[in-house]
Amino acid sequence: MIKTRLTERLGLKHPVIQAPMARAAGGKLAAAVSQAGGLGIIGGGYTDAEWIDAQFAEAGNSEVGCGFITWAMAKTPEVLTRTLERNPKAIFLSFADPEPFSDEIKTAGTAFICQIQKLEHAERAVECGADIIVAQGTEAGGHGAQRATMALVPEIADMIAQKSPDTLLCAAGGIGDGRGLAASLMLGADGVVVGSRFWASNEALVHEDILADAINKTGDNTVRTHVVDIIRELDWPRGYDCRVLTNAFTDRWHKDNQGLKGNLETEIPKWLNALEAGDADNASAIVGEITGLIHNVRPAADILEDMVSEAEDLLRKSSAFTV
């Protein structure tokens, strides 16, 4: 067993939080991770209240959290209030200033998690009273900024130690096995946030054909791009792009964003139909560089147990490097 401040603070068996992957992380996945000893998070994403309600129902009595894209939630803040009424284990905010929502979250008594992509974001999260800061590197699937995990995590760890030693830190981006967990702890994190590896689980809401394609790809087959947001007509703030698997769609439009914008009337239906059909050549699989280390689709509990077991073994053997 790996014991950290994260496991102690949240009452977890394992120092692993499942990332709130929008629309892929539903109640079934979140419940499976929580029941196995981690913390599962429903991917509330762009705040579809009815979908979120359905996923909490799917999670049943399991202690799960809910994550939101903060700038999107600012347009419908009542969804946060509605979610807090369910007494979630945590609220996980990403991609905008958390300050407008911090008081409500703290008053509710739920764990307040802020995902950040640079040092100044982490400092702001500390100011807003975040209980846990997640330092996300660009290796991650989905949206991110410019910093890589290896250097970002220890820099944030040093800042926290100096300014807010009671704040916890998790590493995210490129973490999908025990090696990533063990390395993150050595970098100064109290735990990890894992997305793509749980994305390739039996419980995730991902088409089986998309998964079958992803597990045969490598990190070289991913790209950070804006096309997945353009095709979904999502007005993401500047400074963020989205890591997806390359395919015929990205090959055609990644370097021609303006061309895609000029052809949305025909391209949107094609992309949506491809997504529904699991057409990996023409729909976008939102997955990180860790896809190169994912070779199967498994139950989330098995993924978690193997990850922690591998990390435990590595940490026990770490003394072999010293004389």
C-alpha cells in the first residue's frame, strides 16, 4: 500500500484520482475507480445538467466527485449548485480562474481541486483556497497549455512548500502505469490524476472501435490541435489546444483551421456521424501520449490495482540505485 497525504486527507486506499474526462468519464467509470480505492470523477465538462444527473444516478452510492471546464461553467453556474447538493466527494475545476466558485465549494465542505498548467495558475489556485492542485503537463490527452509534466510538477511542489504547505499536489499528463505514479511521487506530488489509461477501460463511455484503434497507436500518433474544438464549435480561450490521435480528419484540417471554419456546414455532420459510428479515421479520439503504453481495454479496477502494485514494487527497489 502507498500512503501519502492524498490518501490520508481523502480517505483513499490509493493515491490516484481519475481525470474528469468530459463525456467519457461517466458514473460507471467514476464508481468503479472509487470502489477500487481511488477517487472517481464524473466528467461534467460543458455542464449538461441532465447528463450529469444521469451519471450520478449511474454511480449510485459510490463516493465520487465531479469536474467542470470552469469557463463553460461560468455560463451556467447553477449547475455547480445543483451538483453540490449531491454531496460529491470533490469538485474538480480546470481552465479558468476558480475564484468565482471557490466560496461556494468551500462552504459546501467538499474537496476543492484545481487543475493548472503553469506556475501563475497554481499561485492563483492557492489564493483561492484549493485543497488540491493538479499540475497538468502537455503530454495529457484533451486540453492543455505549454508546460511539460516533468519540470512543472517539482516547480509547483516547491512553490506549495514555500507558500501553502497544507495544499496537496497531484501530477497529471503522461501518467498511465506504475512507473508514472512512482516518478510523480519522487517529483514531489502527493498523488496522480490519470485520464487516458482509464479512458481505455471497460467502463468508459468510448466507442469500442475508437478504443481498438487507439491501443494500436503510439505517442507519435498524437497531435495538439484546435480542429476538435472548431468542429464542435467550442470557443476555447487562447493558450489552450487539445491533444488527439492523428487521422484523416486532422491530416486534412490541422494546418488549415480557416478552411475548416469555412466548411463547417458540411464537415460538422460528417464528423458527428463518424463519432457515433466509431469511425476512427474521421472522428477525433481525445487521448494523450500515454496511448503508446496502452495495449488493451480492461476493467478500471484492474488498471488501478496493477498501476499501484507496479509503483509499490518500484519504490521498494529504489534503494538499489544507491550505494
